[in-house]
Amino acid sequence: MRANSRRIKAIHISYPNSNDVTAARARGLDAGGLIMIHGQKTGLGWLAPLLQHFNWTDGCVGLSNADMEVVWRAVDVGTPIRIDP
């Protein structure tokens, strides 16, 4: 968990694991990496209503800063996170 990042707060997700890499390669794809749950850029929280209409996360889970604060308080380091397609 990173309190000081370019985003208001960020929780790193341990993705990709070896199964994710194998599955991506089998489809001829790059599994990617550095996936996080994060708020908006520091100082730009006011854009939350507008950004909900765009893909602005580059594969991450992007939340409004208010929602990120709720998640930040609720999730402990090591908590398993599952994201289904």
C-alpha cells in the first residue's frame, strides 16, 4: 500500500502471477503488470464525475478519491484481491 504516490493512494495488486503469465502467453498476449487500485491524481479529485466516462486507468482499478479512502481504511496489507473479467 502506498500513501505517497502520484495518485491520492494506491494498493498494489500482485498481478500477474505465474498462471496469469502462462494464460496470456497462450493467447499471444502480454500479461502486463504494475496493476493497482488507486484514486485520482493528486489535486485532481474534482474530475471524478467526468472520468467515470473514460478508460483512464491503463488496466488499473481507478476509484474516486472518496471511494479510495473507504477502500484504504478497509483493506489490510496482504488481503487477497480477486478481480473477475
